[in-house]
Amino acid sequence: MPSEPLNLAVIIGSVRQGRFGPVVANWFVERAEQHGQFRVDLIDLADTPLPVELPPVPPALQPKMDRPAEMADLTRRIEAADAIVVVTPDYNRSFPASLKAAIDWHFTEWQAKPIGFVGYSGASGGLLAMEQLRQIFGELHAHTVRDYVSFPRFFELFGPDGTLREPEGPNGAAKVLLDQLLWWGSVLHDARRDRPYTSAI
């Protein structure tokens, strides 16, 4: 167990009007806070302008690149995280463009950190988005943990007040995910402290 709680960033990936992401994210934040080993920071990408037009030099080559001033808080919060959970739907068998923009504007901020997923959609429960995100985060030298939380047909699983109708299964899945993030987050936090990570390792 770490001597201090780990910083866990929970990112709402969808910015769509009428999105369900905040309901799922708030449910997961409650699980993370009850776990007792994390300081939770809920990041809503709808709060930050995310230009799709990227600068000519990618952040992999220029980590301290100039970003839009409105993005400074997002960058700081991702950098401060010891572990990250992405809450994502499936959009056309993939993940939201807002999430891809947030990922591509950063590089070192993701490195040597564990990433977990909470997905929701009509049929697959976000699994299609998760599988693609695993490849992308691997390219960024992040570690995606094995287990996840998935809500297929989410509109049948949550009540009007945002609580789960049958919470036992999802609560158990969230506990497994958080335990994995705690283990990997603790190990990688200490490793980054003792030896700064570089992609040349």
C-alpha cells in the first residue's frame, strides 16, 4: 500500500450534447472515493477547447510545446495524475474525437502511467472504443490494465436518478479495476520518482 493516496484522474471523454458520460463518471468517482486509496480528480473534456489542428512539431518531439492557454489546466491535471481512468462511449465503432484530440495534444503526460477504462454504449458497452484506445496508449508508453467496467445498454442499467438498478456486478468490476490501478500506479509512481522515464529506455 502507498503511504499517500495516489492521484487518480477520471476523464469524461464525450462532449456530445445530452451525453450520458457524466452519469457514468460520477458513479465511478464514488467507487474510487470509497476505495480509500485515491485522490480523485474528475476531468470533463467539455470544459476545455480541444483544437483538432495540431502544431507542426508533435509533443513527442517537443514535450513542453506551446499549447492554447485554455489547455494549461488540462495539461497540468493529466501530468499530476498517477493513474487515469477514461470514461468513453462507442461512437461509430470507435471513441469520441474529443478524446483523440486530448490524447494527441500530450505525450509525456501519459508516459509510464496505468490507464483504465469505463465504457458504455448501446450494444458493446464501450468495448470497441477501449480496444482502440489500448493501442493508442501503448504507443504513448502508458500501461493499460487488463480489467475494465462495461455498461452495454446503459440506458436500461441506470435509473432516472443516476443510480444503478443492480449495482453488485458493476461495483465488483470497479473494485477489481481500482485494485489494479493502485498496484500499477504505486509501482510506476515510485519508478518515475527514482528514475525519470524516457522513451529511449
